[in-house]
Amino acid sequence: MIYINPFEELMTFLPAIALQGFVVVMILMVAIGTLVDMAHKKNAKYFFINLKRAKASATNELSGSQKAKIISKTIASDILTTSELGRGQRRAAHLLGMYGSILFWVASSSCLSLNPSIPPSIRGFIVFTLPSIISGKLV
């Protein structure tokens, strides 16, 4: 199983454009579902009300470079490294699972258009085994 690209097997009776279209439709469905969920829970309304309150209570105006610095610091510490989880095994497990899953999604999507000149054993390792090892979900 590790050395077989299931998308390659599907391409024997389905055109590649159909599989690629499926991936695009799935991405659109996730985006639309997220937007519908946000509208249902009224997250945007809450966000804009808080934004108005924060601007009204601001004591000093930040420059563009100061805002960019705060945004990049927040992305680096809170989003990419999940610093809110603290140190230890919980954080490591979360990071490995998250990045392994992301790598699996990217690899599976790229598998539809992966260069056929790459040997199947290497393609299978890149697409299926490597993300499983990273996320710790290798069965």
C-alpha cells in the first residue's frame, strides 16, 4: 500500500481533470461551509463590534510598521508554534499532528499532478509515509 498511489490507479478509468476538479470542489465546500458557519454564529458581527470598541478606547495610534511587527509576532508565537499550549508533550503532539495533517493534505493534492517520472516507491513515501511519520499516525 505504501508504494501505490491510489490516485494513479483511479486515473486508469477517470480523467485527471475530474480528480483535480474534485479537490477544487472540496476546497470550495470547506470555504463555503466555514462562511455559512460564521454567518450562523454571527462571528463577524461580534468581531466588528469589538473592533469599534477597541478603536474607541485606544489611547495612542500605532504606525504601519508597529502593526506589522505585532501581527508577525502574533503569527510566529501563537499560530505557528501554538504557544498557548505551554511546553511539553501536549504541545509537541499538537504540532506534529497539525503539521503532519497539513503535509498529508498538500501531498495528497499534489499526488494528482505529481511527475510520473518519479519512481512509484518515492512518490508513495512522499505522499503517504512521510506525513504519517511526522504526525505520529503510522499504523
